[in-house]
Amino acid sequence: MKKTVTIAVVLGIVAGVGGRMALRSNAGSGHADTGSGPALVEQVAANGLVEGAQPEVRLWPEAPGILAAVKVRENDEVKKGDVLAELSNQPQKAQVKLAAAELALARQQLKKLENGERHQVRERAEADVRAKKSAYENADREYQRQRLAGGSASASDLDGAASRLTLARAELDKAKADLALIVEGTRAEDLIIARHQVESAEAKLQAAQADLAKTELRAPTDGRVLRVYGQPGAMVTPLSPMSKDPVMIVADLSKRRVRAWVEELDVARVEAGQPATVTADGLPGKVLTGKVAVVLWRMGKGGPESDSPTEMKDMYFREVLIDLDGGEDLPTNLRVQVRIQARAQETR
């Protein structure tokens, strides 16, 4: 009698476990197992959120400041690089202008050294040499005349002629030296210095432009402005624990994707290329189709919940990206339910 009772209890436990496993398989499957062997296809259920071609981008400035202008409104379409908002930045703009002027001056100086003096400058120097040479020859003749005059020339006249000759000789030597510099051209060391000055001016301009760019909030991609938080006159700061809201949110809505969170027990059954269907409580009767595009190589905690009282909540999920066929009218962050035609588990 005791053996009979024991066998009955064991059979009851086995039947209960088998029943629970069958219920779980049927709850996540669109295929009923009609016999032994592998099933052809099963559906993996997951919760998901609608997003654009890329996740939403929350924009903060790179520098703190007063928000001077917001150039877009919610739902505006923007192009990559468009200025969406601007901080008060008059000092930064002035620094850019100053650095640009210094760079232009340095480049002109380098160009002058590389090209050498203009031919008019050389002609003027040659004319100056001829004039100084003529003055020197006149002074020399006067000195020789005074010296050969003997006693008829006073000592002061001779000294004056000698001084004028010395001065004329010095002026001629200087004119010849100036002409030699022009003919010789720019020295190599002067060119090196001029090139370094250009490089320094370019770096200064780049630094000024970078400081100005920190005061401008630009679109990181083509897309649409989903939400504007910042208003002119508000004090804004870069992303930090103190900055709760961004200035605005932008997203690339050129297509729609669903980011689905596959439960831990189903991760091995999902792979890229599998077809999927998407529904939403807010869109009764509407079924969207798509295909698994990316299966992330990372498990994570948490995921969106459907608030269904029968929902089984796992702790770990694997994110899956599904490209939708259409769905351009879907708002981002819409909660949806996903059914993926996944690889079936083998039954024995």
C-alpha cells in the first residue's frame, strides 16, 4: 500500500512539472508541438520601444553660459551641422576675428619673404648706390684738390674736405650693402621664423574657433527636433549631475526601428534576419512587420514593461534591434509588443 502511494506522488510531481513547461512553451510560441522531434518555428515574445534610425540624442552645450537664442522649434526638421541654439558669445566671436586678422598678416609677411622685394625696390636701391657713388667721387676730388693746393689751402679747409670724403664713403658703403641684401634675397632663417609665425597664428585661430563652437549647439545628424527644454535667458551647463534636462532632444527619423528586450531564457533562439511582427496597445488592429537587424552581444538589466498582470518579469535581457517595414507615423518611445519568428528548441 505504501509503495502504491509513493509511486502516485512521484507521478503527480512529474506531471506537474511537465505541465508547467508546456504552459511556458505555449505562452511564448506560435507553434503547437504535435509530435516528437524539433518544432519548425516558435515565436519569442518581447517588449520594445520605437526609435528612429538612431537613438534619440540629448543635447547639452560644451560650456556653461546664458542661452541667447533658440533657433528651432519642436517638430522642426534639421540638417547635420545646423546651429540649433547659441549661448551669449560676443567675446568668443571677437577672438576669432582677431586671430583671423593676425593669421592674414603672418601669411602676407611670409609671402613677401618668399617672393623677395619688388623690382621697383631694387631699382630704387641701385639708383641710391649711383647717387652715393657720385657724391663720394665729388668729395674725393675736392679732398685731392685741397691736399694738392699746398700752403694756399688752410688746415681747416683740408680737414673739412677729409670729413666730407669720409661721410660720402660711409653713405656709399651703406647703399651698396642695402642693394646686396635685396639682390641676395631672404635668408633661410628669416623664412623659418615667418613660417613658424604662420603656424602659430593658425593654431591661435583654431583655438578661438573651438571656443566659439562650444557656445553653439549644432545638430549631430539630419533629423527632427523632438523636444525643446531651454529658453533664451536661461543659465545652461554641460552635462553633469546638476543638469537634469538637456537643451533639446533630436532624433534621426529617416526610418523606424524597434529596440526589443528579449528575456534571458530566449536569448539563444534569436538571431539577425528573423522576421518579426510588432503591435501596440495604442494602435488596435494594426500589425507591423519587420526583421531582426542586430542582436547585441551584451546582457543587461531592466527593460520596458507592458503592465500586463500576467507578464513574467526576468531580471536580465538581451537587446535586439528590429528594422520595420514602414511605420514612419509611429512616435518614438511608443511601447510595443514584439513577436519574433525564432529558431525553435528541440523537443525529445
